Amino acid sequence: MFTNIQSQRFYLFFFFAVIFLILTFPVTSWAQWKLALPQFVLDGTSEDSEGLGVKAREMLKDEIQSTGLFLVVQESTYGDLAQKERAIKSSGKETFQVNYQAWHQVGVEWLVKTNYEVNKEDYLFFNHFNRFTFRLYDISNNRLFIGKRYTSRKTPLQKVIRRYADELVFRMTGKRGTAETRE
């Protein structure tokens, strides 16, 4: 059958082939969840002249992709679906409608919906503040997985986004994310 030298060569070849595959194809790409990140929804009474929602969404998209856990689905994949599910404000209470079946049909496993508010003046303290409400939906199990609200007065936008990205990683893996540790 095989001689001892042939066996060693086979195992050596096999070892290097596995190392090559690991280096060529990152392991994290095999375990990525598909996540949709539709446009952030500005609360009706706010005005976003600086494009804060667009900037925040791009930052969050970058932070989420950098974790290696998620593959952010192209917006063109889910098209009008996000538009149909706009946030509805009624009597000061936020409600979100999620068509789990429709999101599932386009291949989305996780969905982040975000409301935000920009307030130029807080009449009590004469301060500018921003409020972000993030909701992560588990599409496969038809449920809200985590909801978080952040209000910031002087906190930079990037810090708020990184804090949420770390919270998302923690809830998914049980390990703290590293976004807030970066400069």
C-alpha cells in the first residue's frame, strides 16, 4: 500500500492544503448571518438638515461588517419592502410593523430598524441632543430580539454607533464587541 515516506508526504500535503484554504477563505465568511439595514427613519417632528441619519447608517453598516459576523444585504435586494414598513408614530408611541415572511423570502435572517430624532434645542438645558432607537429582529423566529435607545447630548455620533454595534455582538455571541476600543 503506502510506504512510510509516502504517508508522511500525503499528510504534509494535506496539512499545507488545509492551511492554504484557511488563509484564502476566511473562516468567518462561512458563518455570516444575512442582515438588512434599511434607511433610518426620522421622527416626524425632527428635521435632519445635516444628514445625520445617512451618516449614522453608514457608520453602523461599517461597524457591523467589521465584526465578521454579518453580511449586510444590499438595499436593492429588498427594494420597496423597507419603504412599506416605515415607522408609524401614534399617540407618542413608536410601533414597527415587520412582515417576517417577506423578509425571509428575500433571504434576510436579521433586520435592524432604526428611528432617530434630531433636536437642535432642548428648552430646559439649551442643548442639542440626538436620540436613536435601534431594533434588531430575528426574522427566522418572528420576534424582536433586542431593542435599545440611546440619547446623546455631547457624545459623538460614532461612539453611540459603536456602543450599539458592541451590544449587538454581545447579544449574539455572549462576548463583548471591540468597536468601542478603536480610535
